[in-house]
Amino acid sequence: MRLPFERRRSTARRAQRFGLGILSLATLLPSFSNAISFAPVEPADLDFSKLGRIGIVGDFSGISLYEFEGQNERTRSTNGSQSLLSPLPNGALGSLASSDASIKAMCAFELSNGEMQGVIIGGNFTSLNGTQSKAIALFNPNTTKITPLDGIEGEVNAVFCDKERDTVYVGGNFKGANSTNAIAWVGNDGWTNLPFAGFNGPVNAITKAPNGHIIFGGTFTGLGNTSTPNMPDSQAINLSKANVTALSSSLTNGFSDPKNIVCSSGQDGPGSTWLLEDDTPGYWDAKFGFGFNPTKLRLWNTQQDGRGTKTFLFRAFPIDGIMNLTYTDPDTGKNRTCTSECPLQAKSGYQDFYFVNKVGMNEFRISISDWYGSGGGLAGIQLFQDDIFAYAVSEFNEPTCGGIDNPSSVTTTGPWSVSPSHNSNSEYLTTLLTPGFTPNATEVVFYPNIRESGNYSVNMYTPGCVQDGTCALRGRVNITGTMASGTNQGSNFTTTLYQTNYYDKYDQIYFGYIEQSSDSFRPAITLTPVADPDISALTVVAQKVGFTLMNSTGGLNGLFDFNPKDAVVNTSALQDSVINRLGSSFERTSGVTALITDDDTTYVGGNFTSKDHDNILAIIKDADVKTLDGGLNGQVLSMYLNGTELYVGGDFSSTEKGSVKGMNNVAVYDTKEDSWSALGAGVDGVVEYVVPLRINITEGVTETVIAFSGSFSRCNAFGDNDAVPVDGFAIWVASENNWLQALDGNYPGFSGVLTTAILDLPNDGGSLFAGSISSSELDANSAVTLTDKGLGKFPLKIQSQPPPTNSSSLSKRDTMSIDETTGVVAGLFYDENNHNITILAGHFTTTSSDNEEVNNIVLIEDEKVMGLSSNISKDSTFLSVGIHDSILFAGGKISGTVAGNSISGLISYDVESKSFNTQPPPLSGLNRTVSAIAPRPDNSDIYVGGSFDSAGALDCPGLCVYNVDSGRWNRPGSELQGTVNALMWASNDELIVGGNLTANGSDHRYLASWDAKKEIWSSYPGSDEIPGPVQVITAASSSRNEIWISGTSSKDGSVFFMKYDGQTWQTPKPALPSESIVRGLQVFSVSKNHENSDILDKDQVLMLTGSIFIPNFGFASAALFNGTTYQPYALTINSDNSPGSISTIFSQKDNFFSSSGSHMKLVFVILIGLAISLGLMFLLVLAGIILDRIRKRREGYTPAPTSMYDRGSGIQRVPPHQLFGSLGQGRSGAPHV
């Protein structure tokens, strides 16, 4: 259990240093000489040279190629945690460090000698990059090292780094040393009290005025610290529920139980007095399940049988220390102190002892060392504190005995249980809620004992999630409060808190008036859970609520002008300052939220009204106050000054004079021209943060743009610009006078929230941002182009439609249900007959070049965008496309009509004539869904696979053939049926079919082969080794006798992918984690060989698309496998913070296995082959002649004479008997002539 070891300090209003005992920050941090950088990763080296145009389609709003370490595809946090971010070279933002809660303020801490100390980070966090850091820390952007600046508890809202004075001024809602809500960090000395005790309310903004003064802005009404109540020591600590023990208790019946004196009235007697054994020292001990800081001890001495305690000591645990006490000497009336021998009077009635030091404890012991009569003992005990708490654990609240009026209490509804304190300072309640819970059926209502009315700071304490292992299940809670009776609505409030803090924290939930407790009214704080669709189960915790009475000195109201040269603040001269007087002129409920100084002018924004000023104003040279066209008609929450343009965000619609229209929650004030301008027509909700950002708007030129974050859903329409849907984040581009989300061009994509930024760190250190952001290299919805130079856009804007029907609450990473499909699923290029057409299909909406709505399938010819102009249902989803000649076949879960005829599952369309032709008879049965289309090469048959029973009147479950020439369906054999997910032609005649299939009604198969020429089905070789339905097939070699497949196991639902190498099946190692979803596979050639592997050639890699989980990285929408390792290739985001994914990558040409170098025309290939054949024939004839000559020479042949003049002399007559006599005899030797 962690205890609040807080000691009383001097209340002198002077600067007081209380260094942390740490080394100089300069010795802790290395020099800051380099900009923040991200290391590049090894390039993919994919060879696109033979593929023509390439497209990537899926469900995303932004996409990046994986090029730098630090890139990831994690969705932005929705549990209140945020990150420190810096720009990547590709324009996206990369995370440097993460926190467990909000980051609200930053400043670069540079000393006057130019030495950079780091970046001061302030917020509501308890952990920064895994390092326990309460509300503030020092960040090294070069190394990402975190240095905690321990010493304050609470939250930091504002920081200002004053280089001239080597000082960081810190404001917020916190306690530190002897200060509340404001304090300073000086150079390397650490925390230093300012010469005033802080403020009686939160500080929201700090700036430095032109004269060097520091201006604090907030919701305070005076200087001051916490106040001692008029009735101090009034909160009783509940002893009745403590674990009470004793040493050397008397054995006398009725006097041995140490609990006798708890809630006792001080009257001696059995059951109400505790005695020690005769003449024996001993102790009385109480142990608690919570920590406390006692201020007063009240004891009743016993007089039973002449006994009594003469001296005692008070020992606190776990520090095991003897406490110093003060008391009033009854004989002299003077205050006395005591430690180990505190005297107790031998008379009836109680005696009070006060603690000199305020020390936290969860156990104490009263040790009795001397006694009256035969032994010591006590007749009653009470312990008090100033702290006002209401605990969730009922037994920690004030006791109902002892005559306490309106003791603090709690009521609970729902299945709460008590959790151990772990590292917290008290036990707490916890509950685990399953999906579908009713928030109001689970609640905790705290009722404090407020003894006096006044202004209080109310804090909700939340135990950390690391200690109980519930960080993944924590979410948000709703807090409501009733602080006063009657119709005083200003004292009632509602707020929402995140409980995702790693370590213990408290949040201020209310600051203002609270009415004292009475029989007719009890202040109440109610905690209820908030349902969150992103969390499958929700853990809620409830610990305690604290109430601190605030004191104030001086008539301030939201502004304070502090001169750092003053060692003491003269509170009687506060109104001498123009700034202080200005704040005093505001109405009582006013507050300042933003301060900016520019040269001799300080701009003040907030929620304030006065006779002359509303919500925004300017102070010139610390003297003159200037109205900005009368101010704005609603509160200002944030401001940023970019040159002469002051950007303002909040909750307003115009100036008070109404001189400018369209200023809905955002506006810009030109400080030079003294005029307001609208940003388009603003946004449709409250803006909370205004933060600068830098983007390449024009190629090679970086421009400062302004990011607005808040509770809005669109940028309003203005001029010729339509409204633009956004999700609480919009970027204004001044050079284009428009929102970035409305511009055409290759710009980065962002969604989420940015809370603060430093555009230029010292020493060219780069930029630093804070928030919860998803970002991408290219802002593009669902479809992009890919070249050697990177990503590009198609000439259209796609908007994903909501899932059509029957969509479940499962994450897109958890299901491949058609009903969950959004975005673009399939695409192809058509380039025959000098056409340049791109077809995209899925479930989406876009706009044609004629400004007409197009749903789910779109054609792009050159730069013209067009739909199919039909009555196809808007709820349709296309899953596959194929083309034969110029006829497009598109299939999916499709319904509607074409030319008055019903369609289902499949349509056909002539992309050249831009017209529908005769439609295939509709599919029916099962889901009526087409998942795969495979036109047979050099044939008019279109093979269609999916989930259906029949096509037209033909029974063909799962797979059917449509003949383009006859317009009829045919069934490929009658043996196979089931659900077909994938089709691939291995040759002109062999079709490979993957899915969940059965042959002859019983033989289960996941992969089969159809011989279209012989019309025979067969099992694919080794298909019995496949563990589940095949969903994806792709060729693994140019001959297509090797294939890659992927699917899900029938045993456990895990993903698999395998390769058939022509002889055996191989399973890659390492296998894909079960979280992965594979939607596409494609082998790519690479320009640079990788290491050899048994499963992939060294000049090939396998691209996996979908949602691929890579160990030690996370999800990637596309990943490359080189046979041994996985590397991310493409990362996606979605503006609604759902996971992005890539369905497929398609190309104009199917030359994935082509070698480098140019192709030779077919005619030359034939001629070369013919020449080689003739050459071989010539060689064979020549070899035969040579062999014949050798044989003849061996057998004795001699050449016959050939001279014409000699021929006659050699002729002789041969008798017939010699000519024919040798016929039939075997040949031996040379022939006889």
C-alpha cells in the first residue's frame, strides 16, 4: 500500500527551493545537436517493369508504404492515452513515446547559455513511455529518454519555458511542496516555490508579457493555497472497521477486548473499557485498509478500579516512527510537546493531542509505558483528520457512532467487489462488466461530510491499472455531482474521466461552491460506467473522492500578472496591474483558457464577459486593452498565432457585432488588418485544440497549416465547396483557402486529435507534436495507384458506405463476412482496342464526372469517372470482376434490376459500348453470392463460383459456367458442390477450385481440379493435407503447376497459407499468427536477390494482403514474405479509427514471373526454333555420312574407277551361274564383285 507521506511546511510566502536530489539535467541528457530522425528500412525492391499500371484496393482512408522505422498501423488510442509524435520524411507522423493519458502542454527548455535541457511535457498522465511520471517529465527527442520530474501530484495544463531566467513555469490542477496549481522548475536546481502559494483554482495558460512579467490565466479568483477549515480536525477516521489487536490485555471478563474502547462514550465498565494485565506494559493497535493523515488524537483514560494510563507513545506504520504530539497542560494551560512519554490525565473526560507533523499511515499503535494503580488501560479513543474524503468501500467512511452528524457514506448498485490496495493507498471497489450492460444499473454514489459551505476543489482518485492487471479492460466513467440544494444549477456538473492510468492519479472533477451537509441536503458524487463499443469487457474501479476547501488572497478573476523580480508578492497592490484589474472586471463565473504574446501585444481568450469584452481581447504594451470587434459570441478554448494570423477555436458562431458570417467554432483574426475572417463556413461542433502542422502542399514546398480538433463531424459547405465529412479533426490550408480534406492532390492523411506542438525545436531539432493521431503518407479512400515512384491517386473520391445489412459488432480483423465488407474489393484494367479503362468494385459511394452519385462499381476511362446507370441496389456488394473481350462480369452479393429484369449475384456490362447486354439468369439459394469469376482462356465460358444453389433454372451448387455466346448456364460435372471461394486457371483446360467442397455428396475437399476439355473432376494432388477451406489461390510459377493457397483451419479457425511445389505441399516457417486475415496472395519478382530459401526462389517474394499480423511489429495491410521472414509493405488507416485493410493488388499485365530484359516477338521465336531444327538435322545427316564412310573403309571397299576413257577396258562379262549362285548365302567379309 502506498501512503501519502506529506509533511507540513512553512507557509511563508517566499521563494523556496526543494530540489529533488537529482543530478544536473545537463549531466543526465546528451547534447541536442541533431533533428529528430527515423531510420529507413531495407527497400522492398519489387520489380514493376513488366506489370504496366498497378492498383491497390481495400478498405482504408489513408495508406503508406513501409519505409521508416517507427511506422505502424495501430489505430489511434480511444482510451485517453496519447503520444509524442514527429514527422516522417513521407509526411506522416511517427510515434516517439506514448503516455497513459492526455498530454496538454510542451515547451523546449533551453538555458540562457544556449544549453538545451530537453522538452518539458505536461499533462494528466502517470506514465510516459513506460516510465512512471506524474503529470510532468523531461523528454529527450534524440534518444526518447524520459526523465521524471517528481514532486507534484495532479495534472499539468500549461508550461512556459523562460530562457532568460532558466525557469519553467508550470500551471494546472496539482499540489507540489507548498504550492497549489502553480510552481516553477529553475535551471538544474529543481522545483521551486513561487513567492505566492499558487492559486485557489486551476491554471490553464501561461505566457510572458512584453515587459518580462509572467501572466497566468485560469479559473481562479485569488492567490492562495488550500485552507484549513474553520472547524479543523473534524473528519473522524473510522476505527470501528479496523483490525484492532492488543498486547498484554487483561484476562478479566469484559475488559480484555481492545475493541471495547472504539465508539465508546468514555464511561468505564465491562464492554466499554480495555485494561492491561497488572503491572505490565502493553499496546493497543489498529490496522486499516486505507491510508490517512491524522491531525488529532482523542483519548479517554480509564479509572476502573483506580487504574489508568500515565504515559504512552504513538507509533505510526509502516514508517515505524514515533510521532511528535502537542497537548494543553491542564495545570498551566500552556501547550506542551511530547514523543515517547506523553502524559494522560487520571480523570474522567477526554484529552486531545495534536500531531506536529502530517504523516501518512495505515496502522498506528498506542504503547503504554506507565500507569496509575495496578495497571494501564483506556476507556475511549477517536482519531481525526482535516482531509475530507468519501470512500467507495463503506467501512472506510466515518463511523456512524460517536455522535457524528451526517457522517460520510456511500451507496453502491451492481456487482461490486473489494480489491486489495496493491500499490495504492487504499482498497477500492472493482467490477467487470460484460457487453450489453446497463450503465445506470452499476453505480457508486459518494456522500461527503461537508462541515462548512465554501469553495472547494473536488478530486476523483483512480487507482492505477498496472497493479491489478486491468489496463486492457479499463475505459471511461461518467461523473455527475450535486453540490448545492435548490435551483443553483451552477453547482451541479457532469464530466467524463478515463480510468486507463497506469499508476494512481486524481482528476479535478469540480471547482466551486459546495453547500454544507445537513439533514435536508447531502452533496453527492455519482460514478457510472460508460459503454464503449471498442472494449469487449469493461473493468470499472471506484476508490474515493476528496474535497479541499480553498482559500484566496486578493481580488483576482482568471488573470494574474506576476513580476519574477519580486521576492514577495504585495497582495494589497494587486489592483495596480492593468492585467489584474482586467480580470477583476470579468463576471464571477469567468475563466481564461488561452494566452499568446506577440511583440507588444498579449491576446487573451476564454469564457469571460464584461462591460466591454467578450471571450477574446488584446492587451497592448501591458497597459491598453483592445476589443477585437467586440469579441466573440461564445467561449474560446484554444488559439495559435501564425505570423499575423491568429487562429481561434471554441464554441461560437460570430463576433459580438455579427460583422462576419460563417465563423462557426473556428475563425482567424488578422492582427495587422485588425479584422476577422471565417474559415470556409467553419465546422459543426466545438473545437478544443488549435495546433500548427507542416505539410507539403506544393511539391517541394512546406507550408504551415492549422489543425483543429474537437467534437465535430463535418466541415460546413461554403461557396462552391460541399460539406466534407470529418471525424473531429480538420486541417485549414490558408494558401488554398480551403480544408485539406476537400483538396485534390497527393497529401498526407490524418485523423484523431492534436493537443499541442513545437514546430521548431532549438538547434534545428525538428518538430514535436502531441495527441492521438492516425496518419498516412497519402490521404486516399479505398483505391490508389502504385509505381516505382510510390503511391498515387485515381481521379475520383471514394467514400465507404456503412456495412449493408446484418453487420455484427465484430472487428474487421475478426471476420470476413460479406455483410461487413466496405470499400473497394476488386479491380482490373482494360486496355484492348486502344482503351484505357479502370474498373473498381466493392461497397462504396463516389461521384461521376457528371456529378452523379455512383454506388459500388465505377469505371474510369482516362480521367472520366462514370457509373453503370442502372437500378442495381445501393446495398449491393461486389466481390469479384472478370472480363471477356469487352464484356465485364462483376459478381458479389448483388440485387436489383437491369432493363427491368431482376439480377442476382452476377451482372455483365460492355465496357466499350458503355451498355448492358443480355444479363445472365439470376443466381438463387444460400447467400446468392459470387466470390470468384474466372473467364476460361481463349474460350467464351465464364466460370463463376460462390455461395448459391442454382443459376436460372439450372441446379449448379457453388460453381456454374456461363457461356457468352449462347447466354446459357452450364454445370461443370455433377460430382462437386459446396461453397467456392477462389478460382484459378492452371492452363487453358485445367481450373483449380478452392473452397468448402464435397464430392459425390460425402467426400469433403478444400481444393479440386476440373479438366474442362475432358470434363472430369479430380482431387488436387495432396489436397488432403490442407487443414481447412481455401479462400485464396495464386500461381507460384510461370508454368502454374505450382501454387500458393491460404484459408482458415477447420479445427481452430487459425489462418494458414501453403505452397504446392509440383510434388509436395510445404508450410512456410514461421507460420502466420492466428490474428492475421489473408485476402490476397501474389508472387512478385524482385530486382535484388534475397537469401536462398527452400520455398521461394531468391528473385521472388510473396505479397500477402489483408490484415497481416507480424510478430514484434503488429498489423500490416500488405506484407512481403521472402521464404524466411515477413516485412511490412503497406500500412493503412481509417478515418473512423477502424482497422484498415487491403483486399488485393492488381496489375495491367500478368507478367509477375517475367525475367529482366525485353520480350522477343513470337515470329522470331518460331524462326529461331526452325533454324535450330534445320541445323540439328544437318548435323545428324553429316554424322551419318561420316559413320558410313568409316564402316566402308573398315569392310574393305575401294572406290570404283570413274574416268570415262578407261571404263571400257574394265568391263568383263559375268556368267549367270556366278551372278546368282551366291544368293541366299550369308555375307562374310567383303562382297565379291
